[in-house]
Amino acid sequence: MTDSRQPWQRSRPVPTFCGAVELGDPVLPTGLVVRDGGEPYSQIRLLVRLHTEPLGYVNLQLTDGILNHDEFFETAHLAFADRMAVHLRGDGLRMVPALGPGAIPPREQVAHCSRAVVDPTSVTVVVCTRNRSAMLPACLSGLQALDHPDLEVVIVDNAPSDDSTRAVFDRLVGSSPRFRYVREDRPGLSCARNRGVAEARGEVIAFTDDDVRVDGGWIAGLLRGFRQGAGVGCVTGLVSTATLENLAEYYFDSRVTWASSCQPHLYDMDRHRLAHPLYPYSAGVFGAGANFAVRADMIRELGGFDEALGAGTLTEGGEDLDAFVRVLLGGYQLAYEPAALVWHSHRSDLDALRKQMWGYGTGLTAYLVKHLGDRRSRTDILTRLPVGMWKIWKIGDTTRESYGREHAMPRGLLARERVGMVAGPILYAQARAAAQRSGGVDAGS
């Protein structure tokens, strides 16, 4: 049924507390759940996990800022009984008749828990940052808490305008042998990523962003993803929403799929294909640049990241989408593993979100034009481009339906993204010329 109310008659999204609960050791808020200003939340969203495996989300109303624990356990049991049963059978346990404190033993007390595997693969984490030193402490704190046995973290400071990032690094982690600071003076996220690849010593290179807080089991989740198939060259993970306070955050949360999917998936060019008219060029379904890992030898073999794509270039995006597609076209598999969990703080003001959606539009068509120019993929894309582009163009209408049915929708975001789609091919041509003049990497061309 069509909502006849005008935009100004619709409500604004209600601020929602975001968190997680581990059923093997459930710790639920017992007091008031309040915002920074002291006002109680009226809604809560909890990511439910079982021995680190994400099962899905539970959304509940709070009564004067208080969570009803019985309601949470009942709701979680009804929603995830089937998945819990499968997991517990794999651990040699029986399904519990009802959830509650102590109903499921912690992972550490399960003799044969499938999630207790310690994978010794060496890992390098690369965080690319530029002039956002205020965000870095939270990111570094999460990375410090990782306990993988063979781990290094490389912070790539990309064309900084001052020494603030170096100062934060030195103060917080400068004395840790696991952490290294490198400076890449060529601007652009792909240049920074390529510097991280060059610096990495690990067999696996994991990428995350400076506005992300990694979960303690992030590395174990990524390595679990590589074990999904013999040919896995890239793993993406769940990018869970850290805060839902305003229109901008609600819009972005409703716009992306990698913030909610809790089902593992394997992709390739053979048996594990999606029934999408642009597959595999519908790369946004695979994951996000804020949370992915690659085999070091594979990404070097593929030529790294395209320096005509990504934030800091004219295209302002698309370098992660391009990399995901080249992984599949190169004969490798890509695994989505939700246990590789990070928490992302979305853009909280509309101007920043409009800029981000512009970059989504330009990056999308820029990387598509790149592959359209490749004779190996040109015919494949052209035969499916009309239907595929129509579906991409209609993404905004789908978002409007899911987001704007009850709530007022931020103005200008869809238009900004669509104008970006139109501009993307021209911007890619200009960015590619600039990258070639500077002697940069034009990966996969």
C-alpha cells in the first residue's frame, strides 16, 4: 500500500542502541541504556552470536531505557533455533529447551568446539588513514586487543598535511613491536593500499579502515573464511553498524547488505555464482573495503590495487569492487564470512553522506567502464549491461521503499549517487591518465 503521507508528515528514525550478545556467556545490560546526553534509548539492536558465530540481529523496544531479558531470550530462541541446533550438534551438544544465563556453555568449556581452531597463518593488518587522527585511537585499541600468534599491523599515513597521525601512533602503539608506521606521500587510497601490500610480511593481508573497531575474533574469522574452499583468495566479513543515532546513519545502514548478512557464502565463476544479470560485476554484493583480506601472493600476482580508483582520486571509490572482481576473474574464490566481524561508524552528517554516495556512484561506473575497456570482459558485460544497469539504477528506489515507508528520507542522496554514476566513466579516464603520468599502478589493465 502506498504511503499517502507527505515527507514532512513522516517520523524521524528513533535513536537505537547497537551492541552484541554472546549466548555462550550472555551479558545483557541490567540498568538504563542511555545516550551520551543521558537520555534513555527506546530501542535496542543486538547482534546475537554463538561461540563467536553471528546468528543475526534482535531488535527490541526498551521500557524507560530498560531491556526485558526474558523477552530477549525468547525472541532470540524463536529467531535462531535452527541455526543454534546446527551449531550445537557440531559441538557435540544438544539443543537447549530455552535460552538464559548458563543455558549454553562458553566456547572455552566445549571440548570439540568447531570455532576453537587456532590457525597459525601469518597475517599483516593494513590500516590506511589520512588526516583523521581523532578516529585512530579507537581503531588502534581494537587492533591492540587481537591475540593472533603471528600478527603485524602496518599503519599507512597517506599524504598527511601534518604530523598528528604519527603523534597518535607513537603515543599509543609506538613501543609495540607488532605495529609499524609508514608514510605514503602519493595521495589516494589505492596508493596507500599498494604501499601496505609492499610492506606486508604476512601470508595473508587484512584491510580495515580508521573509522572501524575490529572484533577480538576478527582475524580468526578471516582465516576461517579462507578455509571455506581450496581456491579462496579473498575473504570479506560482516561490517556491523556501531551507532544508529540520526537520519544519515539510518539511511546508510538501510542502503548496504554487508552490514546485516550473517550467512557465510562462497563465490566463484563456476558452481558458486549469483543469479544476478551483472555477476560478477555486481561486486557490491561481495563485501566492503572496510573489512576484507587477501592472500599476499595472489594480490601481488594480480598487480595490486588500481591507482585510478578509490578515495583520494577523481573517481573517489571502486578500488575494492575492482579488486573483488579481479579475484574471481583470476580464477580464485571469494568467501564471505560473517564471523570476521568489525563495527563501523557511518557518516553522521548529511553533507558527509552526500559526498560518500557521490563516491559510491562514481566508483561503481568507473570500475565498470574499466572492465568494459578490457577485451576479455567487454562482450560479457555488454550482453548483460542494459538489465544490469537498470537494476543498479533502481537500487535507490529499493532503498526508498525500505527506508522511507515510515521515515522521512534525507533529500538529495539518490540524486547525488545517480549523478555520480553518470560522471564516473569520464572521471575514470581522467584519473587513469593522471595515474599513468605519475608512473602509478594501473592494476589489471
